[in-house]
Amino acid sequence: MESPRSSYADDESSSIGRGTSTIEESGRSSPAYSYHSSIDGAVLLREVHGRTLNNTRDQYILPVDMTEHNRLNVQHEMLKIKLGGLFLQPRAVQRALVPRNGSIPAVLDVGSGSGSWVLDMGEMFPHAEVVGLDLAPANLPREPTPNCRFECDDVNFGLSHYKNSFDVVHARCVDTGIADYPHFLKDVHQVLRPGGVFLSVSGSSKMLGKDFEPCVKGKVDPSVPSENNTATLLAGFHEAARARGAKTETFLYIRGWLEEMGKNAWSTVGETTFYVPVGPWQESMTDKDRHIATLMNHDIIRLLASTRPSLLSYGYPEQVVDNWIEKAEDELRHMRKKMYVRWICTWAVKVGTPGEDPEEHNLT
Ligand SMILES: C[S@@+](CC[C@H](N)C(=O)[O-])C[C@H]1O[C@@H](n2cnc3c(N)ncnc32)[C@H](O)[C@@H]1O
């Protein structure tokens, strides 16, 4: 199948207005072509039950429109506070992105969504090139710095055109769109330069209760009224995603897959897990944790409507879905259910030292 690769700086339908960029303007050679919203939008996007979804990868079933991108911006702010910045492992990232002779330090954000992380990284590392790659065009919340570039592509088509091109690869909340994650990790290893850093961040939309156990176990029965509409709707969303071929619990295995690649591939592999309350319902919370939990609550409220097109496409009756959404929103706004979202951050540092000959450290 032909890859629909395209690149763009911005587009007239976004909050800052989009235009087109050429390969020459972007300053690096790549197989990308310019993005024109009026032409490529029709190819890359499709309307499903009143929302815009990507038209390339059937297994990724959340919308890619401005409403969803606004939700992702809330989540982005929440994660920045929770992680204490744009990424974990700051020493390894700073080391990989040190300015040097010979090559421009470069960052790839796989599944860049609204573009917020790319924009922030572009501002934080003005000497580096930051590339956002996504199935769909971003809705940039502000003007990007000139070192940022966006491409439309499906990462499942491979990344061999980017061999030895990046010092940091970031993949946040993109797992369900990746068909074969262990294969993706091999691609990531190949595109990283020596000493390069891979960063993954994933949260599960499977709601957990106070005991960290799933609130809903087993298959959803839409004919039975739910005691927890938020968890039921999101369990239904997981079923809908799995029916399209998505793997919904990938984040549990990323660390193991990285370790299986061996010590010749990665000098360091690590992982951390945290649980974010959906709303500030815990009795004693710091102001910071209260703020994080509030943003998590706003994120999940917005997620409810984003699941609607895929729940309807999966076959749940419209009345049931709209009833779930209405009741779930009420549960969340009043924090009637005490729930957590589990997040897992995984990282790996490629063997070698930044600036070394990349071929010395590539796997055969
Ligand atoms: C949940 S959003 C997360 C966006 C962003 N990483 C963030 O954390 O805000 C997942 C994004 O990954 C993109 N995506 C999913 N599968 C993809 C694939 N196979 N190739 C490229 N992008 C993909 C989607 O279009 C969507 O924008």
C-alpha cells in the first residue's frame, strides 16, 4: 500500500491558520511532499457521526479534529505538571541534544496530535530540529518556531527513510495506532543516533477504582443500566477499538520488549507507573496534585464525546451511547465515582555516545 506521506507547516483551518511548506523550506531531505488542506484533507480525513477521524489507519478510532486536539492540550498540561516538564530522564535527553558539529540535533514526535509537545520542544531546544509525525494535520495552538516541522504519515509504513536521523524519539498515547509495537521499537532504534533516547508515555482509558482494580470487568452489556457510566462507556470504547484491531494494553509490555532487544541495542531501559485520580476526590491532596487531578477530570469529560463516533460505528444504539455520555459527565462533574487513570512512562537510551559514527551501533 502506498504511504500517504505529506509535510506541512500549518493550515488555514487551524487556530493559527495553516499554509503549506516545501521540502526546501523545511531544510532537510525527506520523501515528504507539501500538505494542502483543500486537497489532502479529503484524502487524510473522513467524517464519522459528526466528527473528523483519520482516513488511513482504521484501528485508531479517536477523532483528530480541533475538539479532540483541545482535549489533548488539557492532557498535555496535566502531564507537564505531573512529569515536572516535557519529558522524564532530562539528563539523557539534554545529553542527546547537546549542540555539536556535524549534525543538527533532532527530535521526532510520533503521533504528535495537536502539536503542543512539538511546539514546546521547539522553543526549549531552538538549536534542534523538531518533527511531528501524525496520521492527520495538527491544530497548532500558536505559531511554531522555525525549527518545527510536521508530516502526515502512518508510522506503520516504516521509518527507514529516517535512519540515523534523530536523537530523541517521543511516542505519547499513540499505542493503539501502532499495529506491531515490537517492530515499531526496532524502527525507533534504527532512526536514533548513538546515545539517542526513546520516550514513551501512555495512559489507559480503562478506569480503575480506589483499589486500582478495573471498575468494569468482562464484556459490556448495553441493555443493563450501569452503576458507573464513565467506566462502562470507556470499557465499551476498548471493545470497539479491539474490534478494529487495536491493542489496548500495549503499554504494559513496552519495557519488556525493549529489554528483549538486548544490551547491544539499549544501554538503559526504565519505566515508572503512576495513578492520577480523576478529579480531586482524595481527602488530603497538595495544591499541585489537586490541579493535576482536576485536569485529568476535564480530560476524561472531553474524552466522553470523542468516543461517540466509534461507539456508534461499533453498533451500540445511539440512545444508549448518549445516555452513557450524559450520565458519565454528571458522575465526573460531581466526582460521584472515585476513579484513577494508570499511566506508564517507559524510556530507553541507545548504546553509544552522541556524535559517534551511527553505523557502529546499528543492529544487523
Ligand atoms: C491520543 S493522540 C496523542 C497525541 C499526542 N501524542 C499527545 O500526547 O498529545 C494519538 C495521536 O497519534 C496519532 N496516530 C495514531 N496512530 C498513528 C500512526 N500509525 N501513525 C502516526 N500517527 C498515529 C493519532 O492521529 C493521534 O493524533
